[in-house]
Amino acid sequence: MSENNNSNEQDYLQQIINFFKEYKWRIIGFLAFLIIALLFLNIGFWSTILIIVLCLIGVGIGYTKDRTQDFLNFLNRWS
């Protein structure tokens, strides 16, 4: 009886994992914009824009420190 229950739990867990693998970017996009929307509602438009800009600057500095060729190519395309 417990083997059958364990098998059902594993099947259910596998279905959830497959769902997240199939819709990964939709889920990430949803969560990202949900957080942005909550920030807009709680702290206001300009404060949220400032946070987003500062985060993007931080990501850019991190990529620069990593010295990845992809980021350098990206900068060359923009200049």
C-alpha cells in the first residue's frame, strides 16, 4: 500500500517538475513583473524606476568584473 502511495507522489512531483520546465520563462517573467507591480504600488513609480536602473547598473558591473566576451560584444553593438 505504501509503495503505491509513494509511486503516486513521485508521479505527481514529476508532473510538477515537467510543468515548471515547460513554462520556465513564462513563470519567471510573471514573477518578475509581479514584483515590479508590487513595488510600483508600494513605493511609487520613480522609486521603482531608480531601483530597476541601479539593479541593471549592478548587473553590468558584475558582467564587467566577470569579463565575459558576450558582455563585451553587447557593449560593442551599442556603441
